[in-house]
Amino acid sequence: MPLATITSKGQITLPKPVREALNLRRGDKVEITVEEGKAILRPVVKKVEEVFGKLSQEGKSYSVEEIDLRLKEEIKKRWK
């Protein structure tokens, strides 16, 4: 079982096996809840409003096919 140490500022670094198991990357958000004396850590899924427009660039538009292809590539990289 991976262990983490709490710093003087109350911070922890999630061990690599935990980050990999939850597919967490730098900058990702996690939700921590306490249930029956146990801390539950869950990745936060981004809402459409947060990522809307990320594929657009001024003066450039993408077809639905291009967007689908880019999404599939990102999902493949992220969830491999």
C-alpha cells in the first residue's frame, strides 16, 4: 500500500501508483470527502463550460470530423 507524508503546511504528494490508478495528471483537481472516518479521493471531471472553446483558435475553425479525431487522440493518450 503506497504511503504519503503530510508536510508542515498540510500538503501531501500522491504516490505515483495512486496517480496512475486514478489517471491523474499535473493540474488535475481531486475532491476529498470524509465518510465514516475515511478520506475518499475522487478525480473531478471537467464540465463542458470549462473546456468549451479550447479547440478554437482565432481565424481557424474545425470540422466535426477533425474535432472527433482530436478528442479520440487525447482520450487515447490520457487513458492508455
